[in-house]
Amino acid sequence: MASEPSLLARSRKDTPTRELLCEYVFRPLAHVLVLVLLPLRVSPLLVLLAGTVTGLAAALMLGGGGLLVAALLLQAKTVLDNADGQLARASGRVSVLGRYLDSESDLLVNVALLAALGCLTGHYVLALLAFVVLTLVLSVDFNLEVLYRRERGETVEPMPPARGPERVFAWLYAVLYAPHDKLLERFVERRLERLQADEAARLAYHDRFTLAVVAQLGLSTQLAVLGIFLALGRPTAYLWFVLACGAALIPLAVRRERLARRRPTFSDLAFDERSSA
């Protein structure tokens, strides 16, 4: 008889790939917090709010020149970000409101952080460009997973139906995020139409390797890298790091098109899935 999964395993979000820094550093740290909060019946939304406040406090400290304190607050924010989702899944309190608030609070904190970096470094245009690229990278990370899972027959709904007060946050998501989602989906479909991709070619195009690489550019990793640069007293270096992350998407896109052009067979795809799992 199989043993029951641990609380850590049960609170894990079901994703095809893992952001390694998040999986092996921040998730275990967040799990300790979940073990404390779960018996107290603390709402996951309160933890989410605490993470947002912590991120905004980090931006405030950053704008004032408190680099080391800002770096530490950013790591605390990441732990809280992981804890709210884990707590929601562990307690059975996953909500539509939490789904929308999570995305919107991340965007709010990112705006504050990049604005603070611009003020601190004096590189306003570079900071604005970095914000645009960071938003693109995170959007690509999210949407590639959605498309990967849909291509394999899963039903994935980025915008679950909302009722009551949740509709306000669903509307905000539709304004702030839905245009990116639709634009990326449209871009992918046009590329596949141009390649005249059949079913096997589409599966090859939506490959696990690309998904795994882009996952390592996720928000937990971004804030960890920002924290390192702040601790080293090199805030401008993070802005260039973000641009490098954006540039890394180009060879990945080229690789995906080459995979689709090869016209792979389904047996090839099955082998590739096993070898990359």
C-alpha cells in the first residue's frame, strides 16, 4: 500500500517543470512557515498581503539607499509568496481571488522595485526597459506552460470565472495581463501556421526543455539575483541581467522552430519526453 504524500508534496503546485531555486530553497523555507500558520487557520490572503507589503517595503528601502535591508526583505517576500500558495493548497482554501491578487500584487511590487532602481541609479530609461523586459520574461514563463499543457490535452484556464468582489480583480487582470497572454498566443500560432506544423511538430515546438530553461528565469530567481546584486552594491548590474534574460529568449525561440521543422514522429517525442523528465 502506497504511503500518503507528505504535506510538502501535497502543497506543491502541479507544474510540468520546476524553478530550481524556488524548489530547493524557498519552498522548504516557506513550508516551515506553513507548518506554523496551518494550525492557526491563518488566511492565505493575509500571507499574500504580507508578501506584498514586504515587497513594497523593500522598494522603499531600496529607494532610500538601504541596499542590504532591501535585499533581505526581498528574500522574505519570496518566502511569503511561496507560503501563501502552499498554505492555500494545504488547507484546501485555494480561491479565485487569491489567483488574481497574486499576479496583480507581483506586478505592483515589480513596478515599485524597478522605479526605485531607476531613482537609485539614475538610469531611468534602463530601469523602464528592464521593467518591460522583466514583464515579458515572466509572461513568457507563464504562457509557455499554459500552451505546453493545452497542447497535451489539459484544460488550462488562465482567467477562471469570478463572482462578486472577485470580478474587480478579474477585470484588473484582463486589463494588465490578458493582452500579453493573447499577444503571445497569437504570435505562437502565427509561427506554427507559417511552419505548417502538424500535430507532432506542434508538440515538438512546445518542448519541455524550453519550459525548464524559462522556468529558471521566474520571479523567485529574479528577486534572489536582485538581492545578490544589492548586497554587492551593484544595483545597475541587475538591470543588465534582466535584459540578458530577455535576450536569452531569442535562441530558445529559434531552437523551437528548428524542432518543429524537423517534422518529428510521435515516437521521437515520447523519447524526448522521457529523457527530459
